Amino acid sequence: MKQFAFVISLFFIYCLNTNAQPVPGVDENIPFLMTFGANAEKSWGDDDFSQTFFFLIPENNKSPIYIRVYDPDTGGELDELKGVFDTKMSYSVYGGKGAYSDPDAQGVDPKGNYKSGNMLAIKTFGVDPRYDKNWYTFGPFNPTEGEFTKEFGGYIFKVICDGVAGDDGNMYRYFLSTSGTENKPIEGGFAFSYEYSFRMWDNPNEVSHIYPYIIEQTEAVKMMNFDWDLDGIIRVVSVARKGQDFEVSGDNEWKEVTFAIKPEEKKTSLDFQFRKRQNAPVKSNNVVINVRNQYNEVLRFFTVPIGGVPKYKYQIKATQIKK
Ligand SMILES: [Ca+2]
Ligand SMILES: [Ca+2]
Ligand SMILES: [Ca+2]
């Protein structure tokens, strides 16, 4: 894990110059996170009606922190209506022992002890014009209320958004802030998840991204995407891959693709680019994605890619001239 810690320290340096705290991240260009109510149809684009994010506060930050949610309610302009708005969304914040380290917390399904750790706060929203296109703030939390994690050199908080009732879709975003009234980034803070459930852009010229970090023991990855409605392709770009295109799923189905990892790609981020169909792009498309390695370990998506956005490095191989 030492090398991973080293990469993370490089990441902190990168974060100093970047706005690392919005979720989805700036480089991801994802319009909104999406979670549906528990009675929704999966064909609308959410496989499990629950989404988990982790927020890291570096050890040297001693000031209180806040986790802010944009448009936490389900109703009004941004959210996806079915019939009448009758959906309830519950957001809960966890810290303390096990919040991150419990294996159930690091899966892709809301199963077992995924709500591990100490619950620090919970709030449930229905239709609430007060928070429509507006922020709700959790906190202040003392950073040490998170779970200390040596690997990342800081304290981790977990936030779970559960669709507890109803059948509508909730669009929302997060911001990790030093302020309870505005969005002020925490130096060196960042967010990550194991599965991403989100709304795609309607405009086919907008490309969204996620950046899975390839841990050293990875030889192959298995990417699974859900309910893409055949809307374009997923292009994988890396330091050693100029661009390889993969198929996406159709309506209400999972698509699984597997590919080998090149030696240069270990301990770097991959760039998964979601390129919509130019002809008749799908409107209001909600999708889910996760990535594992050959040991079935789920890889993390950092909202700011570790090491920066990966760029293909074209290398001219030195050729020996034989005499
Ligand atoms: Ca409804
Ligand atoms: Ca919402
Ligand atoms: Ca969809």
C-alpha cells in the first residue's frame, strides 16, 4: 500500500490547484447524480435505488467540515416525474470505525452492513420547494468524526442516498465544504465511489467521464454498465491507450466488457469517456457503471483523477541498427 500512498500524496499536490470538491467532479462533466425511489422501475435507469459516496478530509485539516447537497428533494424542475411526485429520499452521513473499512461499505450493492459506522446525521426529503435548486447542508462535523484511514492519510465520511419510497427520479449533487453557507473547497479533500448512477447530457456533443484508478495487482478489468439504451459508446483512453471503444447496454440490461490492462496503465487512472450517439441521442438518459479487476475487487472512481486526466503518450520505440 506504500506505493498507493505515494500516488495519493501526488494527488494531494494536484488537488491544491484544482476544485476537487464538487461531486460529480469538474473533469467528469456529469450533469447530476441520479437515485430513484424504491418503487421505481429499473428500466428508468437505476438498478438499486441507493448511491454511496466517500469524502476524505486530510489529517492536517483540523477545521469543521460540511457536506452540502444540491436539490436534495424530489420535485420541481430538475427531477424526473412519474405520475405525481411521491418520492422520499433519505441522505445519511456516517463516520467512525467501519464507515469505510467494512467490506459491505465498499461494494456496489446496498446489502449487508453497507450502512456501517456511526450514523452522524440523517434527513429525508419529499417534495420541498425550499430546497428545489438549492442547497441543504449537513454538519458541522469535526474531521475526527470520520474514520481514520492510513492509506489515504485522513478521515473518511460516507454519505448514502437511499430512495426510500415512490417511483420518481432524484437528481442531485454534493459539495464538500469548509463553510455551512457556501461552497468552499477543503484543501486536499476529495471524493470517491465504487458505483456511479447518473444522468447523461441530452446534447450529444457533451462527453462525460469517470476515472477508475488501476491498483497495482490489476491485470484485467471488467466494466459493467446498466440501461445505456444503446446511446453511443464508451471509449477508454489511458497513458498507453489512444482510444478503444466498447459497446454499451440496451434498455434495462447490464452489459459486461472485459479487457486486459497494459503494464504502463498500472497505478494510473483510466479515462472512460461516455460518447453519445450523434444521430437521435437518447434524452434524459439515466445510467449506472462499475468497474472491477480480475480478483473481483471493485475499483474506485475518484471525482478528480489521480495523477490528473490521463493522456495517451505516443512513444517512438528505439530501433537498433544492426551492422
Ligand atoms: Ca411518482
Ligand atoms: Ca433532486
Ligand atoms: Ca437509461
